[in-house]
Amino acid sequence: MYQNILFDLDGTLTDSALGITNSVKYALGKWNIKVEDRTSLYRFIGPPLQESFMRFYGFSEEEGRQAVAYYREYFADRGIFENEVYPGVEELLRQLKKQGKKLILATSKPEEYAFRILRHFGLYDYFDFAAGALMNGERSRKSEVIQYAIRNADIRNLSETVMVGDREHDIFGAREAGIDSIGVLFGYGSHEELTGAGATYIARSVSDIMSFL
């Protein structure tokens, strides 16, 4: 029985595609790169941004840092709220809290943005602890965020701990930390991606998550 539940944010608690892809398009526009198919930018949802700009568009390390700065110009005031909570998520969190579970946010999004999003949607008070990346790029890898959360949320029994997320980074991060994982299919990762990464369970819906927990 899992007592400590770590949740990813984008693609797991909220459908953030519009805000993230608009912010990526804005950043790429600074290099006159036009994107016709918005869905091609879904691969930016989840992984660290600088890493994605370098991987998918061949940016240098310095260009990647500058792209993240441009991304934030749009995201900080507009993109952050082009977002919505998935149906059933708040009820899931409410039920888990009633059962006495310890709920923890573990996201690669900068903490400053993650806290604003949770408060905006009224989800902040469900969490016992929230961890994310730092604005200077530190603690951006998912494994770093998960391990930081485990240490600071005073989790002692890893066998009672599980990570819930929609991308392979969530699953790999959980494995590195020595905990189980639930890969969700209503986000932005495919069944092939999540099973290939070694997810302990696969959830097709929010109600599936509840059944596992």
C-alpha cells in the first residue's frame, strides 16, 4: 500500500499544452523558426527546456539558455495560465488526503511557476511538500527533483512511495530513486514510451490512478 504519492504537474495534474507550446513557439520565433504543427512541440512537455531546445533544434548550450529566457518572457504572464486541471484530478487529491496519504509535487518546472499554478487552481493545499527546478537551471533533472523531494518530505520507506507521471523522465527518475511508478496515458507520453522506460503500472485514466493507490 502506497503512503507517499509523488505527482508530476504538466500532463499529469494539468493539461498545459497550450501555454507551453505557445511559449516554445514564441522562443523559436526569435530565431525565425516557424512551427506549423503545434503537436510537434508536445515533446517539450515534461523534460528540462534547455535540454529540449538543444536536442530537438540543435541549439548550442548558450542558445539553449537564451531560448529558455525567451520562453519565460511569454510563459511568466500568459502561458502559465493557458492551462487547465484534468477532470477528476482534484477529487483524486481530495480522496487521497482523506485517506491520510502524503502528497508531494515533483516537477521539472521551476518551483516559482509550479507554486503559482497550484495556487491558481486551488490545488496547493492538498500537497504536504512541493519540489521543482530552480530558475537558474539547477535541480532540473527529474531524478534530482524526486530525490530532493524524498529527502525534504522526510520519506523513510521507499517501498511505500510511488511517482505518478506521464513521460519517461518521470519513470527513469523514479527508478533512479528506487521507487515504483505509475505512467499515465492521458498526458503526453505514449504507452510505448512509458512501458519502455519501465513503469510499474500504466493508468489510462484518473480513475485508474485511484484504483492503484
